Amino acid sequence: MLKKKNDTTTQFHTVFIPLAIVVLSCSLLILVNLLTIKILYSSRAYVNGESHYSKAQKESTRHLTTYLFTKEKKHWLAYNTEIKVPMGDRAARIALLNNRSTTEVKKGLSAGRNDKEDLDTMIWLFENFKNVPFFNKAIIKWGEADASIEKLVVLANEIHQKITKNQINLAEKQIILSQINSIATKISISQSQFSDTLGDGTRTIKNYLLIINIVLTLIIIGSVSTYYNILLNKLKRLTKETRQKNKKLIIANKELDKFVYSASHDLRAPISSLQGLIEVMKLEDDITECKKYLSLMHESLDKQDKYIRDIIDYSRNTRKQTNITEVNLSTLINEAISQHQFAKDSDKIKITTDLEVEKMKSDELKLKIIINNFLSNALKYADPKKDNQFFSIKSYRNENCCYIEFKDNGIGIELEYQDKIFEMFFVTNNNNNGTGLGLYIVKEAVENLQGKITVLSQVNIGTTFTVIIPEQYEAKL
């Protein structure tokens, strides 16, 4: 009788333990997935809210610029309508940081044109993740953008007072326009960093989710296979459902990543500036002033064109598989020079080549991207104070590697920035013409070729980039 009782107890444990493990693992899996979905949904809400913030900021800037030059009251009223959006988000952030009432927070978020259905999840994410590194960093970037918005508001009020009192001339307008553009640029950078930080956080969450899902799935499979064969069919169903959920989460996260990277505020900034200048030019009869406005328009279009070309290069570089063929470096260099021959001040720079290695086996598209970016940077960052401006390209072999050296005597790169120039969207403080994508794309292209890149630079002396590509790359494919 005792033996039968012990056998019953053993059988119970044999059945209960794996069942308990399976139930517990599945419960954890569902809980983790639900929590992750809520986090991703909340992050999506913040990204969407940032989009409204960005659009309203740019519209308010455009109306303020137009008001500065036209003095039309409708543009002042339009500016005040749009500026309420970022100011509403600012009020919500301050209320959240100071643990004020939910009603006050929702009032600010609603003023920021956030969807009413998203408000609760946005508050939940802020309250529970404000001390988590990725979200805390995003809050800091949010605060930096708000600080710039406050400066814009103060500047706008000063403009309004001067226009009301008719105490502003054309020279002052040009200075104020530069101040507006400077503030708008700082806001765009903070907004971009805010979105990028959220994107990095959601990708980290995705990676943790995949690891947890894999571990829990293995536990479920092991427990059922070893201790409980009866649950085998149910296990297959649960595993299939789990994989489907994982696929949906991965797809959703990829779409979120794509949105974060495509929400480049630099795409709209030149358009907003161009629209404002067009409005002003409609009211201008002086041909000299019109030419000035056309010059400003041309600069805006150049910035837009550069950013779009960088985005295209980035897309082509990341999506296209490496295709090794015999490449003629001389031909690629001549094509690049031809493409940039009409660039501003290109005729002032002497371009020379010294190609010990003229033909090599590599990826033609990636080499084009590398050469074009370095040539473009040499033109963009040339030192106008020097009479003998130059850009040279040299190639040679050393230890089974092909070296391609790009050298100029431009303005150079400060030492503190040399470790950061290859980061995505990084732009040095001494120039606001870059997109922050060029050198990042170059680095990605070089790494795809299993190579590496080095930089030597001195301020006011020049810069030398050296790309090192292994000759045995083709054999590794």
C-alpha cells in the first residue's frame, strides 16, 4: 500500500513538474511579449508625437521667417498656433518630471497633438522607464529641444515688438534670420537624437526578447520531450504560436526602425526654409534682393540634394549584396571628378592621382561611394584661405592589401571629433553643411569589403584618410 502511494507520488511529480515548468515558462513568455508590445507601442507613440512636434516647430519657424520679412499679422497668428504644439509637449515633460497630476500631463500632451488613445501609455512609459538609460537619454534630448524652443519663443517676441514699433531694418532681418536658422538646426539635431535614442532602445528590447523567447522555448521543448510525451502535440502548437508572435514582433520592430531612420528632420528643414523665402520673394520688387533670396534658395536645395543622395547611398550600400568584379580605379576617379566639376569652388582645388594599383577585384558600387564621399568632403571642407588647395588620391600595395589614400589640405578635423566622425548623423560644430551620413556610409562600405579605414588630421593643415582593402577578399566569398 505504501509502495503504491510512493509510486503515485512519483508519477504525480513526474507529471506535475514538467507541466508546472511548461505553464510557468509559457506564462513568462506571454508576460514578456505583452510587456514588450506595450513598450514598443508606447515608443511608437512618442515617435509619432515627436513627428507632430517637429512638423509644428518647422511650420512655426517658417511662419516666423515670413512674418519677419512681410510683417503680415496672419503669419504671426499662424506662428502662435503652431508653437503651441512643442510648448504643450514641454509642459507635459515638466509635469511628468515633477510628478504633477495626470490631468495636467494629458493637457500638455493633447496640446502637442498626441492621439488621445496614446496618452495613458505615454505616461506609463515615462513613469516606469524614466530612469532606464535609453529613455533617460531621450528625455534629456527632449529637454534640449525644449530649451531651444524657449529661445525661439523669446526671439519671436522680440521680433514682434520690433515690427510693431517699426524698429527693424533689412540688416537686422538678415541677422535674425541667421539666429532663427541656428535655433531650428539645434532643435532638429535634438529631435533626431531623441528618435535615434528611442530606436536604439527598442532594438535592445527586441534582442532581449529574442534571447528570452529562445531560452523559454528550449525549456518548454526540453521539459515536454523528456518528462511528458502526452503534451507533445500541444507543445508543437504552442511553439508554432510563439514563433508567429516572434515574427510579428520582429516585423513590427523593423518597421519601427525604418520609421525612426526615415524620419530625418533634415529632409523638411530646407523645404521649410525654401517655402518661407518664396513667400518673401513674392513681395519683393528689388532685383538685387531677389538675387539674394535666390542664392539662399540655391543653398537650401543643395542641402536637400546632398541629404537625399546620402540617403540613397546608404540604402544602396546596406541593401545590395557585395558583387566582386574587376574594377578600374582610374575610371571611377575620373567619373567622380566629372560629377563634381560644377560644384562650388571646385575649380580652385587641384586634383591629382598617383595610382600604383589601377585595377583591382572589388565591389564597384562600394568603391564609387567611397571615392565620391571623400571627393565631396574635400570640396566641402576646403580652406579658402589657401592659394594652393589640393586633393590627391594615391593607391599602392602592401602585405597583400590594397591601400587607397585620400589627402587634402583643407580645414582639418579637430582631435576631439576624430573618433566620432564615422558615427551616424554626427556633424562637427565647425560646419552645418554636412548630413552626418557620408563618413558613416564610407565606413559601412569599407567594412563590407572586410577592410578598415584610418584618419590623420590637423586643424588648418589638412586630412588624410587611408582605406585598406585585403586583396584576398574575393577568395573569402
